[in-house]
Amino acid sequence: MARKIVNTRKNVRRLKAHTRVIQATNRALFAVILLCLAVGFFVSYLPQKKQLLTLQQQLANTLEREAQSKEFLENIEITLDSLKNDPTYLEIQARDRLPWYRPGETVFRIERE
């Protein structure tokens, strides 16, 4: 003979209490799982962020060196062009770097200590 389940107030209260415990447990487990996922994403993000910062710093250094090289090259090109096409500049450089002077001129050189 099959046993009949009698729904009494006591059984209903017990089932509701049991349901609330299960719901609370499920919420807690869900929160723990979300927390673990968040920590996992954060931990995997840190090395990538560090590598990104390193690469950005290297890029900034490279761009700075490139700008310095371009500036140096531009100065060299200007100097070369002046030496080829500007006789006044060529004379100034010759007087400054070489003991060059025109006949009848007296040159005074001041040496720095």
C-alpha cells in the first residue's frame, strides 16, 4: 500500500524553510563563482598591462631617438648645403677652424682655458 503524503502546515513550513536555505546557498555559490571569475580575469590582466606599459615606453623612447636623428640629419644637410652654396659661410668656417686669413689681415686668437 502506498503511503499518502499529507500536506500539513508543518510540512509546508519545513519545505519553505528548506527552499530558502537552498536559494541562499545557490546565491552564495553564484557570488563565489563570480568572484573567482573576476579575480581570474584581473590576475590575467596584470601581466598584459605590464607588458603594454613596457612596450609603450619603448615606443616613446624609439620615437624620441628618431626625432633626434631627424634633427641631426637636418642640421648636417643644412651645413652641407651651406658649405656647397654659400661662400660667406665657407669663409667663416675656414677662418674659425683653420689658420686661414687674407693677405694684410692681422688675426688675434683668444684661447680659452
